[in-house]
Amino acid sequence: MSIIKTLNISKRFGEVQAVDNLSFEVQPGEIFGLLGPNGAGKTTSIRMILDIFKPDEGEIRILGGPMTDEKKNRIGYLPEERGLYQEIPLERCLIFLAALKGLDEDLAASKLKDYMEHFDLYQYRDKKVKELSKGMQQKAQLITTLVHDPELIIIDEPFTSLDPVNTEMVKELLQSKRDEGKAIIMSTHQMNQVEELCDRILLIDHGHRVLYGTLQEIQGKFASRDILVTPLNELPQTIEGVQEIKKLNGRFRLTLEEHTKPNLILRNLINSGVELTEFEVAVPPLNEIFIKVVKEKAGGVND
Amino acid sequence: MKKTWIVLKTEFINTVTRRSFLLTLILVPLVPALILGGISLFGGDEGDSSSGTLFQPSQGETLPDGYVDLSGVINQLPPGLDSDSLVEFENPDAARDAIQADEIKGYFLIEKDFLKSGEMKYFREDFNPLTAMETTGIIDAVVRYNLLEGDLDQLETLSQPIEVNRVDLAPEVEERDNTHPLAFYLPYGVSMLFYVVIMTSASLMLGSITKEKENRVMEILMSSIKPVELFTGKILGLGLIGLLQMVLWMGSGMLLLKLGGTTLNIPPNLQLPPQILIWGIAFFILGYLLYATIMAGIGVLVPNLKEASQATYVVIIPFLIPLMLVGAIIENPNGILSTVLSLIPFTAPNTIMTRMAATTVPLWQLLVAIGLLIASILLLLRGVAGMFRAQTLLTGSKFSLGLFIKTLFRPERT
């Protein structure tokens, strides 16, 4: 059963069509990347999923049906526009937000203790939120998203303000939540994080679905006929089946002739006596795909 | 319902644990109490609130006053005032000697032409403003007693200022003594108190919403709680704080008046009637609900507290009207102006409480005012609850009264 299923949802604000006929599904046990340039309609889509906004058209099924108050307690949300009550102690702030997610205050306090210890915040629990650093506040916000053990986690730019150590900790936490069977929607512009974490992605632009599928499918669709090799000795001037050889930093990019399989090139290189430390079928980075698709679409729109 | 309670509780705790709030809560009644205590301690005048008695010398004074009557007006001292309380001297020199000898604290010199000029002088070594007036009152009464040839009844009548009591035919009202300075300051104080308490509580509402916008907590809240639950929790929680503040301030005000009645000789008919606290609670709740709802509406519309503060000026003008016209209201508490202001919901809470501190307000006016207030609150609540939607809460624009009214009656669909 899908955790989220949107069917042709649309939302308009005045003259702006924020989301247009968008359909996608999110499954349990996956990290789903919701990508798109600024103003693409990501936040509006998320807000419609959360029932903060009602769609003008279309239908949203969440956790098996329409949104209810009870279901809101089964969702953890870290919005892009996020913050905490600045003037009150950290622990009181977190208990309040956890209680609004249906947690009994005593249970919330005990769960929060574990989370605060995990995130190295426990010693700051009596400090006012405004006295904490940006990174600490970011960790506290992550805690409010996760403390009630939600089945659906929606996080927008989760790594902002985090140092590499905490970034790694959050990544591990998200992966462990996925392994527990939770569905995670992650919206970010950090494509390396998407490549590392996401199982499937949805790229939207101007409210439309542009790319949708597993990371491998999408990268495969945009794969070029290039192979990256790092030889220990000289490469031959010409290699059968290779159309062009380009030198990069210590590596070579081989552009294959049409219909040539990478296996053939590997065999030819070995037969030519080349010793290799690297042989890689060049997969276009998601960043490139993102830029390419968005630029093409913008060109289309401008045309 | 549970989430409304959580919001209510949190708003209450967050506000009452704020140091600035606690200081205000305690200092407001503490300062007048300390002043009163100071007067009691250093003024050395423990007067008796029942000392309306004409000739009663001030108790606690160790020395009496004296007098030198050059005009021959005083032939006898009234009954109840013996010659030890007001000592006669033949001439000023003898009186001065008595002061030097600490036998009297001062003396009145009644000039020869007193009957023509009406003037007399009072001599004493030091001046104590707190007792001087009372001393003058004694000699004044003694002289009047003699002028009236010992007719105590006439003296009693004459000693009261001539009072024209305007009697309204319809309501049975009781006017209070309006010659006493407190006849003005007491209703004025109640008016100020009401203004401060209602505005403070209603402004807490505005601050609470705009802070959530500024702190960017609003979107997390919107994903956890219905806007109307959030609104209800806030309005009830902050209302309780206002109520606590009002009961504490008004209660301690009444207590101070009671204690002050002894210390400052406040006449009993200027004490606040106990039922004013009950009406005060009712009108506070209604006034608070009215203005807090408006403030909530402003909070929803504007993006930050700065923008909200400017908007507040527009909204509080009607609330300020009774304060600006307080003189006229107190002077004629059952006049047309007072009655009209009592029936307009925006000015009613303050006007009615000011009037109640000055006179007895006819019951029908209280009931009509309450009815109109409830109707206005229901109308506004409906409009503002409609404004309390995610889309408006997550955005913000420059405030204008036009936009406010438009949004109030035509909330956008989210």
C-alpha cells in the first residue's frame, strides 16, 4: 500500500499555477527525493499532502485515505521555513511540539531525553532556544520531526546548518528510519545527498512532473556513451570502437562509437596491454541531469 | 479539544513565567501599597474612617491646638470638644509661649474684623500637610457652631456642601459624594486599570501570533493542529492571564481602598462596591474577547510585530475614547454621553466600569451592553476564525483597515 498517492492534483494562487496535474506515489521503506528549482511547486505540493492547503483539483490519499486529525500525528514534518519558540527553554518547546503530535507529555519527555542525548543537546535543555547555535536549533527541529516516531517523514533541506559530523549522523538516522519501513520524502537542492540517499525521485518544474522513477532508471536514461578510465601506462592513440579520447585530470574520457558495448572496449584495452586502475561507465551526475532538464524546459517555455 | 488544551496551557505557562510579566503583576499593586504604608508609617495619622464627627480632634496627635480670639466670636466650645483639645489663649504671645513650651502644636489667630473679612491665621513651628487641613476643619466647625449660636443641626447641614442631586426619573440611581477628590480619581483609576488590563491581554494575543510567524513555527503548527484549535487555545489561555491580572489588581485595589479608608479617611460611600468585581470580571471577559479577537485578526494578516504595532493604533482608538472623555463620564455618569458610550460595544467595557466606580448604573443598561457585546464578539469571532487559515497564517502583508475588513468578512479559501 502506498503511503502517499496523489492523483492529478493542481493548485493555483491568483495568476500563478503552482502545481499542475501532478501525480506520484511514495512507498513505505523508501527515501523519495522531491526535487525541483526554486518556485517549482515543491512546497505547495508538500503543503497539500499535509492538508495545510486544499488542492483545487485532484485527490490525495495519505496513509490509506484522506487526511484526518489522527493521521497528522503519524506524520513528521520539517519545513523549509522552520523555527522554534525562541524565548522559552529548549525542553519545554520540544515537549509542546511533541504533545501537539499526540504524545503524552511524560512519554514525550522521556523520548526527548534520548533524542537530546543522541544529538548532544541534553545539557542545553534548560537554555532558551535563542541561546543555542543555528546547528543546535537545526538538530532540535529534526528531533521534533522524529520524536513521535512517524510513519511518514517529510523533510525539506534537512542538512542546512549541519557540520559534516552531524550531517553524517542525520543521514544514518534517515537510513535507519527507512530500514524500519518508514516513508521519507526529502526535498533538497544538494544533489550529492539525493544520489547517496534517495531510492526514487520526482523532479518537478513549473508545477509539472518532469522526471519520476528510480535513481538508476533516470541516470540510465541520461547516460552518455562515455567511459572513464585511469591507466597506469600509455593509452594507444586509437582504440577500436572508440570515437574520441579526451584527457581529464589523470583520467581519460572515451566516447564510444554508436552501438559499441563497454565490454568490448575493456577487452580491447586489455588486449592492447593497458593496465587499468579504473574502468567506469560514465553515469551523468544528478546535478547535470537536473540542470539539463530544467534548462531545456526553460528553453521550451521561452520558445 | 486536547490540542486546544495543550495550546491554552502552554500559552499560560509561557506568559506567566516571563520575568517582565511577573514583575508587572506584582509591582502594580505593590507600589500603591507601599505608598499607603509609607503614609501610614510616616504621616503619623492613623485617623478613623468614621471620623465624620464634626469636632473630633485628630487621634494620635499628642498636642492640641490653641486659639486667640480677638473678634469675640467664640463664646463656647461645642459639646464633645473639651478645652484640652482646643485651648484658648488671651493673646498671641501667650500662645507662642505655649508652643515653645510644647503645650500646643499651633494656634489660630482670629482677627478682630473676622466677621467682616472671614480671615484667620494659623501659626505653628513646622508644617505638616497631612494634618493641617484637618486642624483647620476643627476651628472652622467651632467658629460656625458659635455663629449659629449652638444649633448643632443647622451646623451639620451647613457643614455639608450644597449638593444638587439630579434625579433621573427612570432608573433608581445612587450618586456618590463627588466633592471628595477620590470621587474623580477612583473611577479614573478603574478606567485606567481596565484599559491597561484589556489592552495588555489583547496585545499578548497579537504578540503571540506574530511571534509564531517571525519565529517561523507557524508551518510546523499548521501540520499538527487545526487553525481554529490554535486560535481557541490562545484566546482562552491569554484570557485567563488577563483575568488573573485583573482579579489580582482590582482585588488588591479594593483591599487597599479598604485599608486606605482607615489611613486616608476615605468616606465609606466612596469605597468600591463588592459587586463591581463581579461586573468587572464579566466586562473584562467581554472586552478582552472583543479586542483579542480583533488583535488575532491583525496578527493573522501582518507578517511581523512591527507591522502589527502600526495596525494596533487604528484599532485601539475606539477603546481610548472613554479614557479621553473620562472627565465628562465621571462628572455625569448617567448622562447621555455616558449612556451612549456604554451601549457601543467598542467603548462599553471601559465606560461601564468607569461609571460603576462613580455611581450606580441602571441594570437595563448593563444587560443591553452585555447583549450587544456578545453579538459583536460572535460576529467578529466568526470572521476571524475564518481568517485563521493556513494560507493567511503563512503569509503576511502590509496592514490596512480596508484589507482587514475585507478579509474579515470574505476569508479566502485555502
